[in-house]
Amino acid sequence: MAKKKDSIDIGIAEDQRARIADGLSRLLADSYSLYLMTHNFHWNVTGPMFNTLHLMFMQQYTEQWAALDLIAERIRSLGFHAPGTYKELSKLASIQEVEGTPKAMDMVRHLVSAQEATARTARGLFPLVEEASDEPTSDLLTQRLMVHEKTAWMLRSLLDE
Ligand SMILES: [Fe+2]
């Protein structure tokens, strides 16, 4: 049977690709929210911990920014469009925006929660991804979990008295 010119046949059924792409879109939205929160806090942090936090937040948002591209391009590889506007991303995100300018340690608390939320969203996709033998997505999710869980630990450690 002739294949449609634009059809995709990578060995994953279309409905599975669609569900994985939906999940990755939610991960992209949480990753973007976390990225923006971290960059915002890099700009606006104040207090005696300024230098440490300003630099730590920069390392974190730089890594996160690169990851956004990997997640979006995995969605494209599965045959779907990646959400790329604030409107779409804010509808898909599970992370609430922080209003105003929190104190430095409250920024850290917000970031721990957002890192954990992003990890939960990534972890929630595994059953679907494993069922479809979608190893590239599984690998990407594993890498993101490593980073979010490690970063959450580092941030949490700052809160220890
Ligand atoms: Fe900067």
C-alpha cells in the first residue's frame, strides 16, 4: 500500500505518537515556566546571598533553555507541532506563576516546588512512552529527571538551617 507523502512510519502508532506529543507539550510548558521563573529570580534576587543565588540561577536557566529545544524538537520528530506561545504554554503548565518579588529564600522555595512539579510531569509520561517502545523520548525524560531531581536537592540544601 502506498504511503501518503507526509505520513510518518517510525513504528509507533499515530494515536500513541499523539498522546506522547501531548505529554511532551505539558513537559515543555512546565520546563518553560520553570525556565522563566529561574531567569526572573536571577534578575530580581537581593540580599546577602545575592552573588551565590544570582550565579546559581544563571547556571540553572542556561541548562533549562537548552533543554526546551530538545523537548520541542522531539515533539516535531513525533509528527506534531510544539506549543510556542505564552497563551498555549500557560494553558498546558501545571506550575503557577509567582507574582511580585519574593525574598531570596522564598525564591528558592518556589524553585524547589517548580523543579519537583517538572519532575512529576516528566515521570508521569513513562508508562505511555514504555508501552510505545519510544526509547528516544524515554532517554530524554531520564535526562530531564536527573537534572530536576539533582537541582531540587541543591536548592533544598540551601534551606537547611
Ligand atoms: Fe544575567
